[in-house]
Amino acid sequence: MADTIVIFGASGDLTSRKLIPALYQLFVKGRLPEASRIVGVSRSDFEHQQWRDALRKTTAEFAGDTFDNAQWARFSETIFYQPGDITNPADFVALGGFLESIESGECGRVYYLSTMPQLYETAITNLGDAGLSDDSNGFRRVIIEKPFGTDLKTAKALNQSIHSSFREDQIYRIDHYLGKETVQNIFALRFANSIFEPLWNRNYVDHVQITVAEEVLVGRRAGYYDTSGILRDMFQNHLLQLLMITAMEPPASYDAALVRDEKVKVLHGIRRMTGGDFASDTVRGQYAGYLDEEGVPAESLTETFAVLKLYCDNWRWQGVPFYLRSGKGMSCRTTQIVIQFKQVPYVLFDDMPKPPIGNRLVIQVQPAEGIQMHFETKVPDSEMRTRTSTLDFSFQGTSGGKSLPDAYQRLLLDALNGDASLFARSDEVELAWSIIDPIIAAWKSPAAPPLHRYQKGLWGPDEAAVWMHQQHREWFDVCPVLR
Ligand code: BG6
């Protein structure tokens, strides 16, 4: 069946930088359903050809060496443009007419909302009112970008409003971290191997560190960022997603409903912070120079760095801290999950480091994707001195030198195929907000822990390291362990 992908916010950055290059790559690989069409919608007045020409430039830039003129010529014939204002219901009726004019017979549609978040609700209502969510003549699905609400109340209201036009199974809420190959590899690591499962619990794991460090600063997004802060921008979505996949139970089958059920159970188990926890179990920071960013108020207390210590109260993880950490202006770009195993119960060799370091499994999500296992080996030609050695697995080495596909390729394809496993469900999003909201509220209250300034290019404020030492633990502060 030929499908149509309708992109609202066609003239935006995401469309040209991510969506069209991803669709182009899927087309080149022959993975887009035959004769699929792409229709861009935004307020600008373009002719079809004008939009194609504009996209050609940006796609060539983002596709790099893999761009091919002949392929583009074929692909671009499937691209159309329809001017429309999301706030104008009549434009949705016109869009419906245009789609019918280019489609024939039964045809599935995916509507991608790549607009300002404030317009999601209006777009969805207008789609519903114009009859564009009616799936009697082919599937109708809607993909919604993040942020999904700004707190629990707005997320609930948004869910409610969407549900009056689309059923939950028609809704695909994006978290682009779930489209990353290495994140999906966590499923393989955990559920396609038997050697890790016996160790993946409170009996063997001391703690888990999930770090998403970014070298970049807030830059041109300062206006948005200052109202959001790092908990809304990174924790409610990406970090909690990584936590869910690391901590979830194996689902009964790899089916969207069952996978998401297991993820949601993790969020149910997260102990909600109360009282003194907000001060003792969190660290807040702001990089020096943030206040000079254009669009940031001089007295802003917005966090650009945060650490949360969370516990998951269930049989598998009782008492095991999950340290979630993210920051802008850090020493490098790295996203890693460190499973720190407990130390050996008794040190047999005099020359072993004391206390022993304990084994670590480092899952490096980006920039280079791979896994590293840390374990002790004997130093050759020593009596019985040990040192930490590593076993490395790099994805790059197994993909024939080709770079891994961008997350959007996988997510777009899954939405077209009706596989929602890598998208967030309504209860998942609401539960995530219910964990984050009280922390945001506490950080705005007089009882908030201090906001530490930190120098750019390091690992956040020194206080975060001191705080970790006080718990007799160390951050795994290593810039990409794999290259
Ligand atoms: C986005 C955040 O969701 O994720 C950005 O809004 C952040 O602030 C980005 O930079 C990080 O994504 P990635 O894929 O580069 O790690």
C-alpha cells in the first residue's frame, strides 16, 4: 500500500535537518513503501518544485557522501507542498482535498507534527474536525514531537484533547533516544543473552550511572531553554527512557503493548522524593556564562546541569541507586550507562587495589556506539598484582564501516509500519511527569538545594563529585571510552 507522510511545520529546522534526510535514506534503501508520498504543510507560500529545490540543498548537506543526484531526482518526485495555517480549520479541509487528489484507493497516512508545541492541540483538533483521523480508508496515525506538555497537568490535558480525535493506538509520541541503535541494543544485550540476566539485579549491582553529557551550550535556543531547564529538556524524556530500558523486566514478547507495560512498571516503582530528599538526592548547576546568553534574564536560576538519585522500589532493584546526570557545557559529548557491579566480597591478593574497583559494564550510547566490560586481570610478570582491563565491542566495527542510521529513520519506518514499541504511551509520559514535577517544584521553593555555578568543559560543578564521594562512590568521568 502506498502511504502518505504529511509533515506539519514543513519549513522548520527539524524537517530539513532530520525528517527529509531520514526519508531520503529510507527511499534509497528501498524501505519506504512503494509509491509513498511526502506532503509538507506550513504557512510559507511555496510551489512544489520550490520546496523540493530547497530540500535538495539541505538534504545534500546532511546526507554528505551518500547523496546521489539520480536517487534524489526520483525521490523528489514524491514530494509535494500544500500551504496551510494550523490555526485555520478551512486549511485542513483544503489539505484533505489535496491529499485525495494525489492518492488513489486505500492509502495510509502518517501526520507528523513538527510544529511549535503550542500548536499540537489545535493541529490535532483541526485534523479530527476535518475528518482526517477517520481510518476507514487506510490507517491514520499522528507522530508528536517532544516536549509532550510542560508538566503533568498540561500533558494530561493534551492527552485528553488528542484522544477526542485519535485513539491511543493511532498516536506515536517521539523520543528520539529510542530510535538510537545503541539504545535498542540494550534490549538485545539484556534479552538475547543469558549471561547478564543473573547479574542484573540488587544482588550484584552496586549502582547505575546514566550520564548524558553535552559539550554544547544553549546557543540560539536560550529563550526556550530558560523556560524549560534541564529536567524538562532531558530528564522527563531521554534520561527516564534510558532508565526504563535498563531497569525493566523482560516482556512476555517483543510487542509494543507488552514492552511499554514493562517500562511503565519501572516508573510506577520509582520512589517519589519527599521532604529532605529534594536537597539530599539532587544536585543542580548552571554553567558560568549562561546568564550572558542572548535571551536569558540576568537573574535566571534555570539549571543547565542536574543529578538525580532515584530508587526503583521492586524486587529486582530495591536499594540500588540510579544516578541520572546530564549537563550542557560539559567536557565532551557522551551518553553512557554504567552498570557498576559490587566489589568482590574478600580481597585475596595483597597487591589488589583497595578497595577493589569492582566490575563495570559501560554501555556507550553515543558518540561512538558500543559496550565495554571492565574486569581485573593479573599484571604480567608481577607476583599477583592486578589491574583493570577492558573488553570492547564497537558497533562501528560491525556495520561494515557505514555510519549507523539516524534515529529518525527507524522511528519514521516504525510509525509507517504501525510498530509503536519505540514510542511513548500516554501513561508513560504522565508518570514521567509525576516523577519530575515535584522536583521542579521543590527546586523553585525556598528549600531548594543551592544552584552551583560550574566552569564549562568539565564534568559539572565540583559539588557533584563531592556529593558522590560522600556516598563512597565515584562518577565514571571518562570521555567516550570507545572511538
Ligand atoms: C533534545 C534536547 O531533545 O535532545 C536538546 O532538547 C539536546 O537540548 C538534544 O541537545 C540531545 O540529543 P542528542 O541526540 O544530540 O543526544
